[in-house]
Amino acid sequence: MNKPILVIMAAGMGSRYGGLKQMDPVDKEGHVIMDFSLFDAKRAGFEKAVCIIKREMAEDFEEVIGSRVRPFLELEYAFQDMNALPEGYAVPEGRVKPWGTTHAVLAAKDLIGDAPFAVINADDFYGREAYKTIYDYLKVPHERGEYAMVGYLLKNTVTDNGHVARGVCVVDENDNLTSIAERLRIEKRDGGIAFTEDEGKTYTALDPDDTVSMNFWGYMPDFLEEAEKRFPAFLDENLPKNPLKCEYLVPRLTNDLILEGKASVKVLHCPAKWHGVTYKQDMPALQQSIREMKAAGMYPDDLWK
């Protein structure tokens, strides 16, 4: 069995943040969030990582992250190209938005090969426990369609500075994911947490203890086959309706496979508090949390010394 690979999705545009947040330092040593992700992954057991980026980011990415990480961890780049579409399809005129996280993962298909792999966002600080949990799952042989997801409590994943997108999960008594609903606008409201699907005209309350997905998934390589096979059907359905913004998201594909009985997803519960920078105003809180974790001995000052 091939050793698990970490796949980091770093090609997002960061529109709500107002820039390439993946490159912004989060401590006085100049580390970015991905430094901590890669450091946690390495000490959990991962020996290789694939970063999915835009081709035009490659030089900056290597300077900021790759050059200092590479002596400690095998690191490769995959490039998400908007024009990389199935035969017979073309990018609609005026579209600048990437095709979503499923398309991003497909960009890394050749570099992943036949290995089991974990998928994370570049701009989320997941915590040490999450990497250990997913690595321990992936290092054991599994059948086709046997996947995993690191699940967080909703109340540990919201920001005080705006709204977030989360996959709200239904989990059975055996910790298997039975369905996931992508909620694109969740926010703190009236002392609780709620989501809206009509630009704030109405809100639906959510349980703060709901399990949510933070896009931390563990897959067998057959997931890539399913993604490649299903992408044309997604385009056929969604391009006529939303040519400039439709996105094929990993949770949607995973949910489809569950509902069709072609996959099972074990939910690996993580009690950690999420740290991230959805908005610029989130950065000071993240920086303070990192200072506290370093003071507690959870991380060295220099991760790659």
C-alpha cells in the first residue's frame, strides 16, 4: 500500500479576505498558515504533500513556503487551470472564477496516483490532532469508497467578523456520515448561529453542536475516478444555469456518492477550535492563538529549524 499524501487546496481567490491570504505571515518568524499545516502533517506521519496552486503563483509560493519546507518534506505543485476541462467544453466568456474544489483535486490526480490522500484548505488552521487522526485512518488499508472526514463542532468554526461556508453534517450512531448540506452563509446571529439562503431576508437556526465539515477529507484513490467521470455531467447541469460562478465542490460529490450507496464516510470527531482567516479582521485572533500555542510548547518558534 502506498503511503498517504496530503493535498492542500491553495488556488482559491480569497475574495472575501481581499487578497492572497495564503501568503500572509501569521507570526513574527514569518510563517504562513500552510507552514503549520505542513509541520503538523509531517509530525503526524505524512512524508509527501501536493499543493494545488495557480501557475502564476508558483515562484512566490516556492519562495515563501516551498524552499524552507522541502528539506523536511517531499513537496510537489499541481496547477489548477480553468481551461483544463473535459473534451468538448470551454470556459464561458467572462468567467474568472475557478471550477471549485473537485476540479482542484483533479488537478493533482497524476501526482496522487494510487495513494490514499487527505485534502485540506490552505487557509484553515486545523490543529495537530486532526492530522494525526486522518493519518492513522489512511495508513490502514481500506476498500474502494471507504472514506473519512474530520468533523468539527459548528460553534468552534464560526467567526465574529462575517459569514462562513460550512458543510452541515448528519451523522448516524456509528459515526458514519449520512448526508451533508453545503450552507454558504452561516453567521452568528441573535446569540446563536443561523444560515440564510436568500441574502439575509430569512434565517434558519442551527444547533451550535452540529457536526460540520471544514474540508478535511480522507479518500481512497477511486475518489479521483469518480470525480473525473462525473465532472462533465456537472457542467451539463450547471453551465446553462450559472455559467460564471457554478462550482463543483468536494462535499457535493461526496454526498452524491453516499446517497447512491457508492461510498461510506467515517466521521473522525475533532474537539479543537478552528482558526482561520476568512476576513482580514480574523488575522489578529489567529496570531494571538499561535502565540499562546507556542508559549504552551505546542509549536517551536522556528518550525523548520
